[in-house]
Amino acid sequence: MDRTVDEDVSGAFSKGHPDALALVYERFGSLVYSIAVRALGAKSDAEDVTQQVFVSAWRSRDTFDPGRGTLGGWLVTITRNKIADAMRQRQRESRVLLQVAGGAAVQAPEAPADQVVDRIMLADELAQLPESQRLVMVLAFYSDLTHGQIAQVLGLPLGTVKSHIRRSLQRLRSRLEADGVAY
Amino acid sequence: MSHTDPMILALRALGEPVGTPRDDDHAQTCAHCRQQLARLSELVDLARSGGPVESLEQPPPAVWDRIAAEVAGDLAAAANGAATGNGTAVIPARMAEPARVDAGHGREESAADAAHGRRSRRARGRLATVLAGVAAGLIIGIGGTAGIVQLTRAPATRVVAQIELSPLPAFPQWQGTTGTAVMRATGSQQLMVVTLHAPQRSGFYEVWLLARNGVSMISLGDLNADQTGTFTLPPGVDLRDYSRIDISLQPFNGSTLHSKTSVVRGSLPAVALGAAPSA
């Protein structure tokens, strides 16, 4: 019952369907790109990282094991690695620049805080919820409304709002836990 | 003793004081319930840390083109390597493109037309297989073509703000009426999703943007019979000026002007004011 779009995309990908990469990109492109933008700032760097992540994911698709974690979590791990590479590259370049200019010590680049990545992954999972559940959860998280008030505001039965809240919280939590599996 | 109702744990994680003292006692002594509550509370803390929902950004279309070109290069190289073999290498005539049509994608024009056509058909067949698998899952999962749309058109809207609408003191007859406006941004436009909970009255409810001077107004449109509506904000409208939302009850008198009967009103929060559509 809990079979999701993600699992289908992930299954097609791990079976090596060439066309599956397009589906994977469609599903996870904005997640990877958003993390890269937040980490690197410059959009052109984030675009390069996004390209590297998906090409690298395709080339190493044999190492993806759906039994060991989610495709989203695997892609986020690759994204972190590519971001780290991009930052090291930047550091090398700025060191050279500073040597040329005779400047002071180079600041170590900052890796994206785990919490930022987690928050972007949460936003991505929220975006996957059906519309009415998503609205309920956005109000539950970000407004001061009680579940009773949310029901009133959205014109939904109280029982529906309660079950949306319970199920969506559980789903978000277990999906994020699954995504967080480190390879 | 049975475990605490998961519903109560979920609401408590959100900070709502629900449940009985018995639930308190249980939650403190039962490792299972304590852990459940902690898991959900962590999620809520994560969501609420650092402001509103993170916005997801769509990569520019060129990024996919570059990925597809690079992967196509891999496949071509693999095909060349296997050219003397029995031709089992799988070569898509072109990579399927997500959510957009790309005109200039001809790679190997030297390939015989017949072979090219055969490969194209095969590639389409594979995509159909992939999609069929996806669709099969959707029938069990979230069902039907809506899910396909959700998949192939990645969610591109984000919530910018939620605005509570409440009656004005000057209109005591509307006390108890509530409304909400959820402002969303897509790549190119801003949407306002409005819901109202008002008594059924003769006439219809109309949604307006109201300027600071209290006089200038822009009509966004009428609410449906179920008192909801989704409206596109006029491109370029200055929300720092038109910063209030007003819902009026309009009589069926043919006038396009505001009836001066304001049902509920709300102000856009600061976060919405500078919210230019992300290009």
C-alpha cells in the first residue's frame, strides 16, 4: 500500500533503463540543485554539480542497491561528495590567487550544514504529499493553528485533518530516516 | 496498559496540549511511546527551525541537456566498442527528455535511416515500459494519471505565505466568519488560493487586493459555490502597496464595483511583499 512513485522510479533506474535517468532527474533534479545552490551560492557551480551528480549516478548505477536505502538518499550522498569536491577545487583556486597576490591564510570552505540539507529534503518530501495533505502539514508546521482551526480554515472534517497529520508526520519521518541512510 | 494513541503523539509533537494525565504517565514510563514522540518532535523541530519551508529551485533546462549529452556520449562509446559483436548494446536513439521538448537532438546522422527508425521505436518501447511500471505502482499508490503528472511535472510551486482572513470590527454581522489565503509562487507567476467559511447569502463572494490608501482595489475574481478559488495575481502588481486581501459579498446588481460589504480581510506578511516570482 505504501508503494510510491519514488520506488517505481528507483526500480526502473536500478534495472538500468536508459530512459529512467530522465525520470530520476525529473523527480530529484530540483532536490539536488537546491542543495547545491544553498551550499555553493553560485548558480553556475550548482549547475555543474547537478550535472556531475546525475552523470555519476548513471555511471555508477550498478552500485545503487534499492534494498539498502532510497534513491533520494543515495543521490544526496553523491551530491554532498560533489559539493565537497567543488569546494576543494575552489579552495585550490583561491590559494593560488592568494599566493599570486601574496595574501593571508585561506579560509577553509564550509560544507553544507546537515540541517540545511535535511530541511531541503523535508521541503522535497512535503512537495510529494498530495495537495490537501501538504496544505494541512504546512499549516500544522508553520502557522499557530490547532488541528481544529486547520480543519475550520480548510473546510475539512476534523477526522480527516487528524489522520492527515498523523499519517503525514509518520510518512515524512520514515522517509527522511530512510533517505538519511549513509552509504 | 496499551500504548498512547499515535494521534495524540502526533499532535503533541506539534505542540498541542492534547490527551489525558494517563497519557502523560504512560508516555513517561513507556520507552516505545517516548521514542515515537521523540522521533516526531525531531521532525517538527527540523521543520520549524530557521523559518518557513525551504524553497526548491528548478535547475535551468540546459542542465538536463548537458547530462543527456554526456550520457549519450557514454552510450555511443560503448556501442562503438561493441560494434563488432552481435549488437546487443542498448542504445537509445535519444534520451527521453523530462517535461520539455528538445528540437535539436540529432546525434549520429550517418546512421542508416532504417536502423535509426528501429532504434527510435525501441527507445520509445522502453520508455513505455518504464512508464507502465510507474503507472502500475501509481494505481496502488496514489492512483491514476494525476500521479503521472505529478511525476513528470516536478512540483514547481512553493508556498510563500499563509494569511488569516478575519472579519472587520465594523461588520459585526460577519463575526465567526473565517478565511485563509495561501500565496504560492511558481516559476513565472504568483497564485492566491483562497478559502472562506461564511454563511450562504444571496449574492456572491468576490476577492480583492486592497491598496494602502484604502481606496484603490484590484478584483482577483469570484469564489466558487464551495467558497474557494484560485487566482493568479496580476503580473507586476506592487504587493507593498496592494498589501491587503479583502473578500466582499456582492449583490447581483450588475455593478463591478466593491459592494462596500467587507466580509473578511487580511494583510500580506512581510515575507510575501518582496516575493518576486523566482525566474
